[in-house]
Amino acid sequence: MKSDRLFGVVVILGALAYAAGALQIQTSFMSDPVGSKTFPLILAGVAALCGLVMIVRPDAEPDWPGLATFGNLAISVAVMVAYAYTIKPLGFMIPTAICAAILSYQISPRALPATLTGVGLSIGLFLVFKYALGLGLQPFPKGWF
Amino acid sequence: MELLTNLALGFSVALSPFTLFLAVAGCFLGTIIGALPGLGPSNGVAILIPLAFSLGLDATSSLVLMTAVYYGAMYGGRISSILLNIPGDEPALMTTLDGYPMAKAGRAGDALVLSGFASFFGALFATIGLMLLAPILSRIAYQFGPAEYFALYLLAFSTLGGIASNNQAKAALASCIGLGIAMIGLDNQTGMPRLTGGNLHLMDGIDFLVAIVGLFAVAEVFIFIESHGRGSSIGVKLDKVTLPVRELVRGIGTMFRCSIIGFIAGVLPGAGASLGSFLAYVSEKKWRGGERSGFGTGEPQGVIAPEAGNNSAAGGALVPMLTLGVPGSGTTAVLLALLMTLNITPGPTLFTDRPEVVWGLIASLLIANFVLLAMNVPLVKIFVKILTVPPWILLPGVMMVSFVGIFSLTGSYFDLLLMIVFGIIGWLFRKLDIPTVPIILGILLGKHMEDALRRAMILSDGDWTYLFSSGISIGLWAFAVLGFIAPFFVRHLIRKPQAITD
């Protein structure tokens, strides 16, 4: 109930922001009868209507996970973001091993299997990507070998 | 006669050793992906597209490979449904209803063999249907102008949001979000940037593959982190596999009826395989006498019905996808993304301009069916072993493959971050019961839908009644409205069976 209502409000605010953004679109001298603003504005209108329906007729409350699980999810997101930034400068092997190990630990908190998963996936996937698929991946940071 | 020459052309493409190899490899890979708990056709195909693209295959070869994976995943999905009670995606849910009770009663082998044959029958039926129907539809599609295309896109969104969803408002919202995302980037007509917020990375728009991999694969990883992989390692043992001839013979009628229902559901734009398997299951239950049929308690016909319907719908969904460029389901939306990546424009011209692509694909599907039957009935024990891969190895692997796939495709950090954001959205929406397939469809079709509207208005010089000016478009509008509001009236008549828990 509450989640749907809250989300409905978010949707309406988002739709308003989107509509405001659409009104800012610059048009050029060449234009057609519909123009570049109409379709986005229609979408914002329909979305706002949907948000309103969600507020008026919400579904049953989903069962949200506990605080600890939210912690796990937050850690996973942080690890993924870090991975996105490190894969190029640090090469494939090291970030992949660390990231896969941490993700594995979030699913099943046992240190040894998680570490082995990380190392195994890092080596295995590198071999597959490099030699079976021929992707140009850097295994290690430049200048190590 | 024309059909035979076309088929000959198709087989001349499909029977080349390399294409044949790709079809077999795709079937094998697809069955594995389908069998892996938590991976279904849509996310399996989604994470493979960037990789297939980086292999540098030509259009026909990639298409053959990926559709073989798609068909394979449809077959393989039933293995985890039956043995683990985990459907790989929504259409497979119906198979768990009778498959899992059968497996618990010690008849896992029978359930797998029967559903394997049902899949084969459904898929073969649909491939033949595709062969006969697609050329006819592509001829009709020549009469489609922008007004008709606009109505057709609307029909796809409204059936997806109506009969195929639980809550119309949420499905319509998801469509709007997808369409809204598609608006980001340069405007096709004026060449001016729209809704980019001044961000240079957004000038090109948001790549649909980033959204697909995020919403399907990354979100799945979050789901597993949330559940800590619980309920996925317990399973039922498979002892020996024999051929239950009597039940197979008894099931021929079921297969036939359910294949027809599934095919029709698949051809409807936007409805797709979930509706196909659901309608097949429900109508077969009615046909066999409602509650007295034993459906839901481990009745073999209850395994045959949804599998035939599901696979037939999967093939049927290719009809609107190839002839009109409107996908009929989540996975065909992913296949449409593949076509767009390969620079093939689906639509009626595809049949005349690139017949070798279409007919090569159809011939490969026919071959793939037989390969899959062999893989899934006598060799099923090999694939059952795959179920023992624990989620704490599988999901990090899926994650890494997704990252590398997107990274090799675009090489930008921004897209990787965007993929993570889509993953979070996918998880959140799954919790709130908002479907994510309409978002994908919206991102894929948004530009086309807007272009159709704007071109129609240019043709009519701004007269909105032009949208309803032809018989075809009026019919499409009528079906669109009907498809969206029908659930209000029939929802209490047909109730979707809920997943069973232990």
C-alpha cells in the first residue's frame, strides 16, 4: 500500500520534471506539425495519470528485505561501480577476481568458496574472452610485464 | 511453389557446415542457459548479444546463432522448472504447476521427456506456421502507412499492458518510462538534442542493450543477493529416463490444441509466450474437466499443455517481429534488439530485400528443432547436471559476463554505470510488481512510434483524424482499446494460477 503510494508520488514528480524538460527542447527552423515536444509531453501526461492510479488504487505491500539485506545490496552496488571504474586502468584479472569474490560472498557468506569463485571466474572468463571470443582484454595493468 | 523455392534457398544457407555448426552450438548453449536456475531466454540472450556482436559474424550467422540460443533456452527452461520449481522466466511458470509435483512423486524423468516432446511439437508447429503466415502478413504489411504503424505500436503496448499484465496502470507506466527513455538524444527530424540535460554521453541516446542487460541480467543478480540463493539448491533427483509411450500418445491432442492457442497468442503483438503458456494451460484444464482433471497435482497433460503452448508462442512471436518489426514478447524484443544491432530492419521489405536472412533463419529453426529434441530427450541427463551449479558461482559469473559484454560493445564507463542503474531499477520494479518488458519495448520502439506519428501528421498536414482514416488503423485501434480494457471484465473469470510452494 504505502510503497505503491510513495512510488506514485515519485512518478508524478518525475513526470512533471520530464514535462518541464520537454518544454525546454529547442526547436529549429524546420518543424513539422507535431514538433519535438508533443510526444514527450503526451508520455509525461500518461505517466502522471498512471502515478495517480497507483496512489488511488495501490497493490498490496511487497515484502521488503531487512536492513542487513539492504546492506548487502548496497555493498554489491558499490562494488559494481568500483568495478566499472577499475576494469580499464587495472586490467581484467584483478578487479574481476575481487568483484566476483565480493558478490559471491554477498550471496552466500563463506569466505573460502567466495575467494575461489572470484579467482576461478577471473581466470576462466579471461581465457574464454581472450581466446575463444577474441576480445582485446588487458589482463593486468599496463607496464607490469 | 514459391514456398518450396524459398525453403530451398533457406536450406542452402542453413546447411552450410559453418551455419549448421552455429545452430548446434547455439542449441547447446541455449539449453544450458535455460536450465541454469535464474537464467531464462530473455536474460540469457541479452547477455550474449554484445558478445555475439564482438565475434564479428555476418548478419545471417549471428541471427541463426542467437535464435538457436533462444529456442534452446525455451527448451532448457523446463528442466529447472520441473526439477527445482524455479521458472527461468514468466512463461515457464505454468510448467512448474504440474511438473514439480510430478518430479516430487518420483516421475521427474517422465515429466522431462513428455515436456521435451511437447516443446518439440509446439516449436515445430510454430515454425511451420511462421513459414506459411509470415509471407502473407508481409504482403499485407505493405499497406501499412505511418498511421497504421502508430496504431500497431499502440496495440503492442496495450496488449502487453492489458491482458499480459496484472495491473494496467503499472504496465502502462512501464511503457511510458521506456518510450520516455527513447526520446533522449538527438531528435530525428530537427537534429536538436532532447532531454539530455547537457550530458554529452546522452547525445546518442541510451543504448537499448545497456538497458536490456541491466534490467534483465543485473537485476537478477540483485534478486539472488536478496534471497541469498535460498531455495535454489534443493532439488529432486532424476533416476532413469524412459519413454512414457502411453501418455505421449494420449497427449497428442493436447499438444495440437495447445500449439494452436500458443501460436495465436504469440502472433498477437505484445502478448507473447507468457500469455501463450497461460492460455494453453487454463484452456486444457477446462477441456479435461476443470478441477476433476487433476491439473496442478502432477498430471502429465498439465506439463504437456503449457510447454507446447509456450514454445509455439515463442515461434509465433517471430511472425510480427520479422514482418512488422513489432516483437510479441520479452525475448523477441531482445531479438529485435539483436536485429537492430546487426543493422537489419525488420518489416515487409526484409522478405524481398534479404530473403536469405529470413529463409535461412526459418530453415535453421527447423533444423534446430530436431537437434533440440535429440539433446533434450535422450541427452537430458547431461543438462540436469548443470542444475547443480550453485548460485554463488553462477550469479557473479553472469555479472562479469554482462560487464565485459557491454564494455566490449561501447568501451565507456558511463554505459557500465547506466547498466548498474538499470539493474537497480529492475530490482525495485520487480519488488513493486511493475513489469520491465514494456520498458524494453518502449526503448526499442519509441523513436519509430514517434516518427510514425510525426510522419502521419506531416502527410495529413496536422489533421489528427488521419490516424483513424483507414480500415486497418481503425481495426488496430479497436483491438488496442479492447486489449487494454478487456482484463477489467475477464479477470475474475480467468484467474492466473499462482506458483506453488513447498
